[in-house]
Amino acid sequence: MIDYASDVPRWKQVADVIRARITDGTYPPRSRVPSVIQLQSEFGIAQATAQKVLSRLRDEGATYTVPGLGSFVAEQPTAGSESEQD
């Protein structure tokens, strides 16, 4: 899953995997995404790397964080939803 020989940073590889799981419905809207500890365990990455993954996904708007509860998948805009408001 993670290519340790790749020039692509590990945080980006893991973020791409989580983003793909969001897109394919593995993690539907409002569902919890893996925690830092779960990311460390699944992907064999450092705590700081796992934190960067979650931070990037949150910055992109793919997830949101509820303090004390974890990170969750954000509602994704539906196709054409912006044009319907015109």
C-alpha cells in the first residue's frame, strides 16, 4: 500500500489512500476516519506523519475534526449543486 522506495512523501501516499476511500464510499459522509494511532498501525508511519495526513485532509475540506471525538468525513458537494443556486 505504501511504497517506501517512492519519491512521493509517505504522508501524501497515505492521504491519497484515505481520500480514495472517501471517494469510493468506504468512509461515507459523517463517518469517522482512522485516528492517528490507527493510521500509524495500518501504514507503519510515525505519529507526526499521521497527524500531517489528518491535517491535510482537514485543510482540503475532505474531513473535519470534533475535539475529543476524532476526524469525520465532510459532506461532499453534489454535482451541479452550485449551478442550482443561480
